[in-house]
Amino acid sequence: MTSSFSSNAFVRFVNLIRAISVLPAGVTLDPQEERLMQDLARRWGQGETVTMLAAMNMTTDASPSTVQRRLKTLRAKGLLEFEPAAHDARVRHVVATALGQAYFARMSELMREALGRG
């Protein structure tokens, strides 16, 4: 193999995948949790406020009850929090905690590195 192989996009991608398997503070996510965090980030990035009900229904990959369990798991891992809406305490907004924000910041760093723009 030549030394140019180490700069290959695939190798950078594999390194990225390996790096994202462990979060700050040693928290790990399974593929469904990663997908849920990505879906939430996309919605938050579009300026949306995501309620628990909206989060439970934003994917066709899993049932709403499965998504709700995953959301609770992500909360237990310290990545998300559920805050009551000002207009109705029964409505809960899904928000990223400081650790959740650190997760997204780390993903951004890794993407820049994978693209060679680190």
C-alpha cells in the first residue's frame, strides 16, 4: 500500500465512524440513538422546537413507543432533557443538554477532519 491510501476518503470515513462511537465522558450510543440524535439535530438546525410527541412521530424506522424509550435512554445518558412548554405543562420539549451540545460539537469537528478541513 502506498502512503496516499491513508488520505483516502474511505479511510477518513472509517476513522470518523470509529471516533463517533464514543462520546465525551465515555457515553456510547447505539445506531438507533445516533439516528435519533441526527434527526433531532436536523430539526433544531431548521429552527424547529421539537415536542416529545413530534419526536416520537418523526421517524418511520421505529414505533413511537420505541422512540420514546430511546429518548428516555438519551436523557438518562445526559444528552437530552425534557422541558415543559410555557403554554401547557403537559407538553414537553426535547432539548439538548450541555453534554448533548458537546456531542454535536464533536460531530462537527470529526466531519471537518474527515473532509480534510480540520
